[in-house]
Amino acid sequence: MINVGCGAALGAVLRYLLTTLWKRQRIDWPLATLVINLSGAFVLGILTSHLTPGSVAMTFWGVGVLGGYTTFSTFNTELVAMIDERRWAAIAAYLLLSYGGGLALAWLGMQL
């Protein structure tokens, strides 16, 4: 259980650093969250095909690091903000890219 907590702390710090870098770009799109979640799905796909479920390595990297790195709560907060702003096309694109891209990249990672 300690390995999950340490991994999550590492993943959260990495997510924070990447988000901070992207926010400097001042893009009116939740690009940081999208890239973080898509890259997390891809890496989790790789881990799933190479590590034993429940192993120390999988709980540290998959559950811990990637659990702390990816963010479902920020994704939903950004969607609610877009709904409030009535950005329907952006919402549709964000949902499609997040879910469709996440599934595709997880599958691709599992093929490697």
C-alpha cells in the first residue's frame, strides 16, 4: 500500500509540473489534461501487457504513478466549465478525443 501512495505522489507532481508548463501557453482549451490523460492511457496499456496484475511493479506504476498522473476530476471540471460557457463543439471534441483517444491509445499500448 505504501508503494501506491509513493507512486501517486510522484504522478501528481509530474501532472502538476506539466500542467504548469502548458498553462503558460494560455490556450483556451484543456490541452494539458487531454495530453496527460491520453499519455496515461497509453502507458497503462503498455504496463497492462507487460506487468502482472497485482504485482508490486503494477501497483506502483499503474495504480500509483498513473493514478496520480491522470485526472478524471479535472477532466469533469473542465467539461462543466465548457457547459457553462455553452461551448458545445468544444465539449463534443473534448469528449471524443478523451474517451475515443484514450481507448485507442490504451489498446495501442497493449499491442506493444
